[in-house]
Amino acid sequence: MCVGLDVSPEHLPAELPRDINGAHTFIQNIIEATHQFAVAFKPNLAFYLQFGSEGLNLLSSIRQMVPSECLVIGDAKWGDIGNTSEVYARAGFDLLGFDAITLSPYPGTDAIMPFIGDPQKGVFVLCKTSNASAHEFQGKNAGPGLDPVFLQVAHRMEKLNTKDNCGLVVGATQHSGLATVRKAAPTTSTLIPGIGAQKGNLQDVVSSLSKSPNTGLLINSSRSIIYATGDGSYQQNSKHMAQELSENIAEKLYY
């Protein structure tokens, strides 16, 4: 299980100030409440940029808040030409302390290579996302007899995964394509966001997984865990929701 850390001032519990100090306290408390059930945490860059430079400082401190045995995945969706990607990689890994980063594959391989040279660091590349208009590009065929774009991304990332540090992002609402993606990239891990507030269904995801290779898997939930309640009991309720999802994943996948 992966816990998304998408902090919004307007959703902070009433007893916390709706500023960077409240956000810091909230994030720290959520991590402390849920880390025993999570193997990863995923802060989304946009939610920290809204606080300006103070938000970037908070983002860079998350690696220190998270226990060392858990991953921190920077949900940045970066993607640019090679020399720019080299700078992004240094920023994400060296300055912000991420263990992995989400990327857009649209510019091509040279946008990805700077992020995967170190086998201790990795990427999750957008493949089949959960937003309503994702099919406009991801589902299109590039030509007669060719796979749709999202499957071409999966095949390409499988070839690039020589250091076992590449993954693909497939939204939980796109579960019908999950088995196809994992078959196309049988050694590449999958990050599945969208369980909970985005209406992704765990049972649908698991049913799709039963037809796919048993490779690395991260099921992410954000709002339904961290905003389980808006009052002073938010830590306890977030802990409960994280435990419940973790147990549901284990039950459905392994028993």
C-alpha cells in the first residue's frame, strides 16, 4: 500500500492553522499514524508548490519524516528533453530526497534515461491514467497494426528496465487495461492510484491482476486515508483507514 500525501489548506483539520505550519504538522502526523501499514508515501508536487518556497522546504523534509524502510515517490510527472531531465533528476533525487519519481513519457527515451541510471533510484512512467480524457492520446493507435500508445509505453519501459527500477502508472479506474499492461511489461512494477476518492474499486483491480504476472505492485490511496475525518481524531481515523486498506489488499491478493 502507498499513501498519497496531497495536502490542501482547505482540508486541514479545524484545530490546525491553514498555512505551512499546519501542513507540516498534518503531514508528520499522517506519516506517523500510517507508516506501519505502508511501503511507500507519494507526495504530489503541485500540492506543495501552492505554498511557495516554504512548500518546497516541506517537501524536501518528507524523506526525513518517513521511516527509511519506506519509499518516497515524488509525484511530479516530469518529462522534458535530455539535458533538462538531468537537472530534474538531480533536483528530485538529490535535493528533494525522492526514491522514485513519476514521469511523462511523451518526449521519448532521453527524457527517462537520466532518472534510471542509479539502480537505487527509479521511475513510474505514466501509462494509462485515470482521468476522463486519458483515452484521447493514450488509447490511440499510431498506425495500422500498431498497439495503442499506452501499450507502446509499456513495451518500451519493459526494455528500459534493465536495472529493475522502472515502473508504470495505471489508474485504478482503468483496471480493464491493467492485465494487458502487465502482460506487455512482465518485469516492470505497477503503481495504481485512484482507490477511494477517485472511485477506483479494489476488487476490480484484483480481478484484473489475477490474469497478469506477479510483479511489483503499489496500490495508492490519498484522500480517503489522509482526510478520513476533518476533526481532532484525524490521526486515529487515518490509521484505521490505512490498516483497513492494507488488510483488504492482503486478503484479496494473497488469500
